[in-house]
Amino acid sequence: SVHDLTELERRGIPAVVTTACGIADQLTSGQDAMVVQADSTEALQQALQTLTDPDTRARIGEAGKKTAQEKFSVEMMVERYEALLRSISHAT
């Protein structure tokens, strides 16, 4: 779930997500997560193999943490909802 993913990222744990996950389009594979095709066991295997390298794992984990703070924090969600509500109220 999105909640589980953002919790992992907040802790600096690199995430592996599939393209079937709605949040995948908010991530950059190899930078802040590992995004793989939903039906590709080979892609999943390669992503997991990539994360066996401690430096890569740390780099992606830290980038994911930053992404979670910038895109998925409660504060950012509140700001987005407020902006949406303002745009709706100005449209009516």
C-alpha cells in the first residue's frame, strides 16, 4: 500500500514497487526506489540483486527518504488538499 511504501521510505529503507502500484509514477527507478514491471520476475530479480550492494542500497534509501518527505508527508498532503479546495471554491 502507499502507506507501507512511504513508511519504508521515511525510514530510509529502499523500496521495490511494481508498475501496477499507483505510486510508481511518482518514483524514479534506480534513484529513489526500484520500479519493476508487474509481470516480470526477471526485473524483480534484477532489482533485488541491485539492492544487495550496500552503497546502492544506502543511496536509494536516502533518496527515497527525501522523496517521501517532499511528496508524501502529511504536511504535503494537507497543502495539496488545501490547494485543491481553494481551486474548487474559486471555480464556483
